[in-house]
Amino acid sequence: MKKNFYITTPIYYASGRLHIGSSSTTLLCDSLKRYKKSMGYDTRFMTGLDEHGQKVEKKAALKGLSPQEFTDRLAKNAKDLWKYLDCDYDYFVRTTDENHMKQVQEVFEKMLEKGDIYLGSYDGLYCVECETFFSQSEVGEEKLCPDCGRPVQIVKEPSYFFKLSKYQNRLLDFINSHPSFIQPEGKKNEVVAFIKQGLQDLSVSRSTFKWGIPIKSDPKHVVYVWLDALFNYLTALGFLEEDKSLYEKYWLNSEVVHVVAKDILRFHAIFWPIFLMSIDVPLNFQLFAHNWVLMYGDKMSKSKGNVIFPKTFVEKYGVDAFRYYMLREFPVLSDTVCTPEDFISRYNTDLVNDYGNLVSRSISMASKYFDSKVKRIEDNNEFILDLRKTTLETIKLYHEDMNSFRVDKALADINKLVSRTNKLIDETMPWALYKEGKMEELQAVIYALLDAIRVETTLYTPFLVNSSSIVFKSLGLNSQQEIIDLKPYEVDEYNVVPLEQPIFPREKDPKVAVSEIVESMAYELTVEA
Ligand code: MSP
């Protein structure tokens, strides 16, 4: 029976245009889904929008729109963006979907019945931008949000509270007995330290605005936006609906991965598992928490004018170049600074010089020296043997990388193999072998090159989704190659077709290119959400 794999992005706030930061999370999930699918898994990749709450209500009002009109527009923008970036999601959840709202209402009633929620009154501080409650000590004298730096609001209203502390020890036990629950390790330690400080009861309803899911038994309150939002991962599988087949398949019998950035790890590593314990749903998921993409060293924000939207790169260099850059630089252990200079340099070095050149040189040698047909031939040439050894090692490392969500490392490993392959051309000098008439030796070298390109391109398929099929076709193969069981030297003969144009055209004038990107960034900032 096929194994199942369910991967989710956070559902992004329906409050503005999505930029390259949010795109990096979605691209990561997309590439992991493609990898697992190619490994024979039955996959489900979900993304969506978080549409309720005070922040969305306020932003809609600023635009003179009703919250629903505003979020409809943003949902369309998000879907268009993911399509534009070739993100192959299977389901797009919106928290204004009726089936989501109904199930969240039911969840709230279950928690009340269980005695985990009680009515009280909240008197404290709230950051609307982050939709988070803070204590006096967290916001300091100046009353600024510790996460985004904006002034917090004083909130005084009747509110329901969830007894987080009741589950504190159970959660710690769970984290200790499931070492891969929170990855990477360092992030897990932060969560454990936070829980050990002691969990305060959490306010889980708001009663001074309307844009949310009304509580069934007390409709003066709407459900706190985080409780509403977190349940998207399950409502979208219909976990409380009559037909539970998706829930059984992709939750109860599946690998489940929630990818989130560090800013929202606590919600996912503390509130989410506790909510699930409260309603007796198995904690069958892993969290992968990553860092941020920064722009010139600062968190991207429209007000600072340092946001980059994907179109800035994609329009000129194509989707694959953008996907490659974002995932090669993916911020796992530390924040990554993204700059137009860096983008151009990676593009010209990795994609144009190393990979693109290797492909075009090898294919043209195959057509010139062997009339496009190159049969497999074994050879004891030490350089070829070394390339084969490196290929086998790379495949092994790649699987380790991808299974620990390290797409940045996976790409670096493929790139090393590409360099090793380029080196074979210098070591064996095919043009000299041709001149000397050493056709068998030459055939062994050209086969080794084409075969290494096949392996590299197959490993690149989750990332370079368009150029990989162009390369396979020019190797005379099916446009789609699977990663499962990938081995060197398994093709009997390559029938190459010369490329009509370079897969990645060189950026000849990096300085001008950078200033064009900066201009386009400025223009994109003026485009309305
Ligand atoms: N709506 C909540 C999530 C609810 S999930 C149940 C939210 N939304 S958000 O729009 O603020 O998106 C946060 C997510 O966007 C981060 O966790 C991260 O995945 C992604 N990113 C947004 N900016 C980013 C960077 N600059 N860098 C990397 N990821 C970024 O929080």
C-alpha cells in the first residue's frame, strides 16, 4: 500500500500582498511534496488564508470594503501567486469556508463540555498586527509589541479562557518522548524552555468586534483568531464531518508536517497540541520551524519599503531561477539576507555557468562526436569511477537532506555533483580523445556526462520544475523522471536532441540587472493588494 504524506503551510493572513518571505515557505512545501510524490507517496499539500480577526477587519475598513469582499480579493491574489510560482497545492483552505466555521464551532463546544474553557474577563494588552495577547512585562514601559514593535492596545472585555496549564506536563512528556516532533533541535529547546516557565490560561474569544466565528452557545463572542486558524489543518480534511476519509488517510495514517517560521512556532508547538489533547485527536504531526528571509538585513515590511515581490525576479529570469534561489538560500538555522546582487550572482554561477553549461556542452559533444546516439559503456577510467562514486554518495545525502526538510543542503549537494561532473570534462579532454581517435574512451566519458546530468536533473525536479523536463527531453528521455530507485548507469542509450536555446541565458550585465530589480521593487511596492 502507498504511504501518505500531508504537508501544510501556515495559512497566511488575508491582510496584504504576499511577498518573497511567505513564498519561501510555500515553495519549501511544494518542493517537499514533489519529492515525496516522486518517491511513490500519496501526497496532499495544503495552503490557504487566515481571514478572520481584528487585523483583517481593520485593513478591509481602510480600503472601504467589507471584510468578506477584501478577503475574497486576497484569496484570489494568493491562488494566482501560487499558480504563477508553479506551486502544486491540492487544497486551498479559507477560514471563512462554511465547513471550516461549522467544525470550529463544534470544537469550541467540545472544549467547553470537557471543562477546558471557562468564562472570565480579559484585562490586558493585545497586538492587533500579531493577533497576540501579551503580559505587562513582555511589552515593557513603552507598551510596544515584543514581536513587531508596534504599540499594543489595552483590551478589557468578557472573554473565554482555555486552561493551558492543565496540559503543561502532558505536553512536556510528549515532546520528550517524540524527539522529532519539533525540528530543528535548537527550536525544540526554545519551546521546552518556554513551557517550563509555566503556561498562563489563554484568552480564546473576543467580544468587542464581530469579524470572526461566533461561539454557538454564546454568539456575543467570536472565537480567538488563532484557535480558529490552527484548526484549518483538520477542518480541511473534514475531521468532524460525516465523510472522514481524508482525515483517516492524511491524518490518522500519514506522515504530517506543518511548516512554519519561528515567529509562529509557539502557537504550533504549544497551543495546537494542547487543543488536540483537549478534544482527543492524536498528535500525529511534526513541526519544521524555519527562520526568516530578510531584505538587506531587515525583516521585510511595506512601511520600510524593503519588500520584494516574486514578480520582480520571475518576470525576467523565470520561475525556476526564483524557486532555485529561494530554496538554495532557504533560512533554516539562521535568517538569510536576500539581495538582488546575490540573486544575480547565484543565477550566473550555479544555473548558467555550472549546470546550464554542463548540459549544453555535453549534449553538443554527444551530437558532434556520436551523431546524437550514445550507448552505455563501462570503463575503468579513474575519473569516471570517481564521478560514479560521488553520484552514489550524492543520492544518499540528498535523501537524508530531503527527509529532514533541508532543501538548502540538498541543492548544495547536487551542485557539488555538478562541479564534479564539469571537472570530468577538464580531466578527460574529450576533444583530444576525439582527435586521437580514441572513440571507446570518448564514448565512456560522454555517456558518464549524460548519465550524471540525468541523475542531477532528476534530483533537481522538485525545484527546477520546468527546465528539468526540457533537459530530460534533450537527453531523449520522458519529460518526467521519478526519484524513487534512481541509480547511475541504468539507461542503455541516450538519443540526444540539441537544445534550441540555453536553459538559463547568461545575465551579461549584472550591475544594470541589479538596478532594474531595484526599480521593479519600487514599482511593485505601489501595486495595491
Ligand atoms: N495567520 C498566521 C498563521 C496561522 S497558521 C494556523 C500568520 N500569518 S502570516 O501571514 O503572518 O504568515 C506567517 C508565515 O509566513 C510565517 O510563519 C512564514 O511561514 C511566512 N513568512 C512571512 N514572512 C516571512 C519572511 N520574511 N521569511 C520567511 N517566512 C516568512 O502568522
